[in-house]
Amino acid sequence: MENEAMNMMNDGTSARAGLEEDVEQYLVFRCDALRIGVRVDCVVEALINQTITPLPMLPDYVCGIINLRGEVVPVVSIRLRLGKPSAEEKSIIVLNINGTQLGILVDQVDQMVKLPCSSILPVPATNSQKLMCGMSSLPDGGTMLELDSAALLES
């Protein structure tokens, strides 16, 4: 009888495991009216009011560099990279993209969310925004665009 109960528990557990959906965790930030998410496995840390040292002769969206515990990290404005007008951006999200650290300057860090992988939809084919690779509805009813982190390193 005890073995039978154990078998049923094991069967129930394995059945539940089969029904669980893969989820991905995102750090959601704001840029103008957009809510953009970046996969948490790329995020190193979020910083507020960090001093950025400007560098000459770079594209306008490259704000400069920061010193992160002795490591020089370039910082790009996500607003300018998306072709939006400049504004006062206060938060830097440091990303690790294939071993390269890059800071993105954003308006505001919003929230962390877990989303089922099946809820991430491809961006429409007519979308000219090359920095986004997906979109999803958020639990609060808003919409999140998924940032293609690797595309930030391309010119």
C-alpha cells in the first residue's frame, strides 16, 4: 500500500513536471512610452546616477564610458539608439553580451517579470526596428518589447 502511494506521488509529480511551461525572466525598463525587456541572464547590474565620461568622435548614441569596479564599460543611450529624442535618462543597466560588457542608459528600471516562453511573439515582419526580437503582454496588461541584446553591438 505504501509503495502504491509512492508510485502515485511519483506519477503525479512527473505528470505535473510535464505540464510546466518554460519561463524566462526579464528586467523591464522604460524608454519614452515603450516598455522594453531584456533577459535577466544578460543583466550584470542596474546603476543609478553613475558618472559617465564622454568620449569624442563617436556616434551620438554612445554616451561615453563608466568605471565599474576598475573595468571600463561603454554606455549607449537606448533612446538615441532607437531614434527617439534625447531626454534625461538616469539609470544604467549593465549587460554581458557574449562576454562583452555594455551599459545601456534608460529612462527608468520598471520591474522584473517571469513570462512563459510561449507568450513571446515575434515582432511583425514590417517592423523596421532591428533592436527588438519579440513582444509579449505583461501581467499588468501592458506590452513589453524584447530587446535583442546582441544587436546593440552591431553598428
